[in-house]
Amino acid sequence: MSPSGTSPSDGGAWGQPWRRPAGPPWFRGRPPALPVVSSALVAVLQLAGSAGAAKHQVPPRVPLDAFGYLLLALGPALLVLRRRHPVLVVAGTGAITFGYLAAGYPYGPVFASFAVAYCVAVRDGHRRAALLSLLGVYGGHLLLAYAVPHGWLRGTAGSVGAWPEVGLTALALLLAAVAELFRFRHERFAAHRAARQAAAARRADEERLRMARELHDILAHSISLIHVQAGVALELIDDQPEQARAALVTIKAASKEALGEVRQVLGTLRGPDAAAPRRPAPGLDRLTELTEQAAHAGLTVTVRTAGEERAVPAGVGLAAFRIVQEALTNVIRHSAARRAEVLLDWTAPVSLTVRVTDAGPAAAPDAGEPAGGGNGLAGMRERAQALGGTLTAGPHAGGFRVVAHLPTTNATDEEHGR
């Protein structure tokens, strides 16, 4: 099997399958034209080249006749099948080449079709069959030239000089070397192609994971807020309709915000021609929005800072925003606390520490909520790790605490976008 996962015998150019699903409808399912065109070129080379070389043979050999031209054309005709049946083609072209030489026809580029078939067979992993064919052609020619009694051939058997055979030996060695280089080059191309495909698949997986985290954080926060406000509206709609109206207004605003962010995330799927986002990616400058939304859900959030605040890469700002957003969402959903604290610690020169704490206690889970919670904590850890940071979360003084350490230098924006 080739590195790309396809059988070499099925391979087209550089091991690609010859049945390609891509392309216009009239082309799909048809073999590419390259084998036919290249085989026609080899046929022209053998026919014209051998006819021209016949005029300068010393000593003279048997002139080309109809059978000789037929042999010169049969080899290139077999080359059309070299991708599907490389072993059969290399053996067939070898036998045709040997028959041509045994008949005493003139030397020339008669070896071209066999050379092409030999290189393809070696490239596709059939080295033993290719080598046996080469030894058969070369050894059989030497046997006929020196061991067969003079006059057995139609040509000049038994009277061939040494220099033509030296040249034939050099050609055989050169063919073997070129075929090995061709095989090595093909394997390198296949390995590079497989590496590019694996890298593309890995980038696609990372992009899907990034989008899944974004959608989870957006929807979990907004739907949790809508859930809380819907409960408030249901309780107050009869006795305090004005407060119920305020809850419904909050639901409308939260749903509109969520729809806008979801459209922005999904817009990245449209490719390079998609319209630019209408608003920048969320960052620490939007923490006020989070505290206001939490306040509508009945959670009072205090934001404190330690150290001197500084600019951070977009990816770090987005990760910090989403971590705070998810942590506050978890407080609203899973805690009875009505107060939470967010600390942004800038005291470390190369990192930002984000800490979200609530006093607890944990609230009873809603009926029908799946055991084990969701993917919020895992998503927060993945965000921190993607930037080279860490995140810890667990019970603290009767409540719950989330602490994230995010590097602010040499941060990778690729994972979270710019």
C-alpha cells in the first residue's frame, strides 16, 4: 500500500487513483489521458528512431519489415495498461524487446517502452518482477549473441563486437539506477502528500473543536440566562407584570446577542469570500456586559484587578472572556450563591491569572439534567492549554473556584483567531 492508502497498482500519476471523483461530469470515471499520450510518444520514438538508426548499423543487421514495425508498435501499445497491470506490462514489453533483438532487427530506441514499463513497475513496488524481466532481456540477448551457433539468427549472431555489448550493459545498469531514483522520488512525494493531508485533517479537527467550544460557551451562557429569566417571568407575570416584562426584555436581548455571535462563528464556514465580522472577537473589554447579564439573572459579580493592566494578544483576551463567561454560567446554573468575584491578576510579567470564585453552596440539579454535567470545564481547560497555559477548578471554602493562568507573551492566536 502506498502512503496515501491506495494500492500502487491502482495508482495514477504519482499514485493517485485513476478514477477521480473531481472534475466535470463528462470526465468523472474516465482514466486520464496521460498513459495514452505518453504511449503514443514512445511509439513515435521507437518507430522513427529505429528506422533512422537502421541506416547506420555496423555490421548491418536485418532491415526493418512489417513484422519489425509491428514489434516496435506492440511495446508502446502495452504501456497504456502499465498503471493497472505493471507486472504484465513489464514482462510483455521485455518479451517483445527480446523478440525484436533475437530477430536481428537494427538497434535503436527499441528499449524505450521496456524502460518506461520497468520504471513504473519498480515505482509501484514490483521490483522483483521488473529485475527478472531486465535480466531476461539482457541475458537472453547475450546468449543469442555469443552462445548460439553462427547463422541461427536472421542477422549477425555470433559476430557482434564487444563495444555494442558494453553499451548495452551500461544501459541496463543506468535503467536500474534511474528506476530506483524514480521510486525514491515517488515515495517522497507520496509521503509529503500524506503529511499534507494529515496536517489538513488535523487543522480541520482543531477548527471544528474551536467552533464547538465557541458555540458551547455562547449558547450555554445565553440559554442559562434565558432559562433563569423565563422562570422569573412565569412567577411574576400575574402579580408583578412590570417585573415580568423586564425579564422578557432581558430574554429578548440575550437571545439577540446569542444569535449575533452564533452567526459570526458560523460565518467562518463560508470560506475566504465570507463577509468580515461586524464586531471584533470578545475580549476583556466586554467583561462589563457579562456582569450586567449576570445581574439580570440575579447574580452580583464583582470584578477586581491586581497589578497594572496591559494589552494582550487577541487570542488571550478571547480565552479570558470565554473562561469568565463559562465560569459565571456555571455559577448561575449549579450554585445557590448570589454573589461571585472575578479577579484579573496582572502581577506576573509574562502571564495573566483569571480567577472566578463563588461562595456556594451548590444548588440541587434541575430535573432531567444529565449526570456528570456538560463540557464546560473541559472546554475551559482546552482554551488555556491551547495558549500554553493551565486551568484548575474545584471546591473552595464551601463554594467553587476556577483559576486560569494564561501566557501573555508568544501566545498563539491561531487557535482562537485574531
